[in-house]
Amino acid sequence: MVAQALSAAEARIVLHHEHFDPGTPDVEWLPRAAREGWVVLTKDQGIRRKAAEREILLGSGARDFILSGGNLTGAQMGQAFVAGLRRMARVACGEPGAFIATVSVSGIVKVIQRAQAPRPRRAVSSKR
């Protein structure tokens, strides 16, 4: 139902099961999603809570939107993502690197974690 709602809203979607087996661990599929430039939409709150998945997600460059409401029907999940679609697009285009954001049932989008930007290298000079 989520895919149907997003398709009806004219969002271009790639379904997980089209590229990965159902039991594929997050640490395997998230890096590929990032390489492909796919924005991840999920209801899996564990991604932001489990250190290994969070590090893989942020380290791989993945951009992830997680539904913040629990126990939603498929139709409600689809409605939430559609309600937040424009905001999600602005965040996905405006954030330079990996991030984790939440999407509320009403479509409110909030970035809760960003990948750490690499520290700039300091120039070393020697006076001889």
C-alpha cells in the first residue's frame, strides 16, 4: 500500500524486494542503496537505535527517512510518506551527506542525525 500511495503521488520508487532477499541484513543493503543514490523510506526504528546499522547508514552516505509513528496500517504509512513527500525531497536535495530523518504521521520531517563531516586537514608548513 505504501508503494501504491507513493506511485499515485508520482514518486519514483524502487522496492526493496526487487533487489534484495527479504532477510538481507541492513548492513548489506544500505551501502548499495547509498551507492545507487536511493533515498530509503522505512518504518524500522531499529536502524537509528542499533549502532552497527546507524554507522553503516551514515558511513555509506545513505539518506534515510523513518516513520516516527508505530503500529500504522499500510494505508496510514503511505499517507504519512505522501504527506511528507515535498519536505522529504527538500531535505534529500539539501543535505550534503548521509542523514537519518523522521517522518510523522502528519508528514512533518525532522533530521535527527547527520553524518559527521570530515575534519579539514590542516596545512603543515615548515620554516627552514
